[in-house]
Amino acid sequence: MSFVETDIDDKIIIIRLNRPERLNALSTVIREGMAEAFTKFHKDKKLEVAILTGTGKGFCVGEDMKESLERGKPGSPKVNSKNEEIFNPFQTGELQKPVIAAINGYAMGGGFMLVEKTDLRLSVRNALFEISEAKRWLLGGYNHGHFANLPHPIATEMAMGFRFSAERLYQLGFINRLVDEEQLIPEALKMAKHMLSLPPASRVNTLYMMKHMAPKIKDNYLKLAEKLHIHGDVEDRMESRRAFAEKREPNYNGWVNPEDRNNMPKLDNDD
């Protein structure tokens, strides 16, 4: 069984995460499979549009907690089973072909981030979404609401790890289409074929322009985020994962030095 399956329909490739018993979490095998599939899409001149989806109840639930605990280190693996860097042109931003997200279920943490990297999105009506960084790290997902052009209170809600229904994200403009489960892939194929009906240069140039117009985070905020990611007891990151795996309430320390609670890093001036 392949953990990432691909189907080709003329100029369209369907990339399907296929580890439903783990809700398609970003384990090493899933990341390796995605890298291989998106590298093929990136390099194959016959392929022009990709559809990214999953099997089972999950689109992708992000970090594989079990694997993180086995490694003793938080976050998804950056290297493969041979200790080689996992290179995925979709995630690095090198890919310059359109990707459609066909969201079949839970899109959490890194799974949500996969969705936000796509160019068009459609979802089943009962899918649930969550940016989980506030639960697993020392800084919540401050940037995701900004990327989605959401009002500040909604962006804050997202950053704090609240869950969003597909219906609500559709109303907020984060999702293009809501469909019934049996129509998910057919509708995604319709969207792909519409793009293929455009003059090739128009499709390529328009996507290139839209990517350049996407919201970005200023460098001084990125530098502040780096400081905040370690502003606290970093052991709490692993404790959150242990508690999740053991189905218990976490026992957090907060700060190594309690005075750090009010000794916040400063935002540099915007150059």
C-alpha cells in the first residue's frame, strides 16, 4: 500500500494522502510520499494542475504526535528514513503550477497549512479546521489569519487554536466551494478543467501574479516571532504532546524564570 497515491487524468494529477488510520498525519512516510508526488508534478511538462486530497475522515491532521514522541523532538520530520532532507517544491514555494485542495475531512495544524498553500479550495460540508500551534508550541499561529485577510478578532481566534467549521471558513472567504462528499473530486476536476481551458500563458501568468499579491509578514514581525517561540519553558512543547498521547490534562511550567512573564521581547522598528 502506498501512503501517498497519485492518479493522472490527462494534464491533471490527483495526489491523495492515504494513511486514514492516522488521519493522514505528517509522518515521515507521508512527507516522503508528498515530496515525490509534488516533485513529479513540478518536473513533468505534461502535468498542469494538481488536486490534493486525503482518504478517510482526515484531510491531514498535521504533526504525527506518536512519531514526535518516539523521536523525542517536536515538529514534523525534515529528513527521510535515510537521513536525507525531504524536498517538496509545493511546500518550499518553488512550484509554479496551480494546486487545488479537495478537503475531505479534518485539516488541523500542518494540514491547515497545506490548505493555505493551495490556490483554490473546496471542502466537504462537515470538515473541521484548526491552527494548532498555540496548543503545541510557545506561540500560536499569528500569521494564518493575516494570510487569509481575516479581520483581527477572527485572526486572533484562529491563532488561539479555536476550531472552525467548513461553513464558517466558506463565509469568511477562505474556501471557494462547499460540496457534498460524493461531489468533492468531480467538482475539483471541474475547477481544474476550467483552468486548463484558459490560454496557457494566461493561466501561468495569472497564477504568478496572484502569488506575488498574496499577503506577507514583515521582517520585524518574523524576528519577534522567533524570539517568542522560545520565550517560556520549551519543555512545555513536549508536555503538550505527551498529554495528548496519554489523553490527560497537561502539566505546564509556563516559564523557567517567572519574571519572564512580564519581560516580553521587543518589536524592532520597521525598516
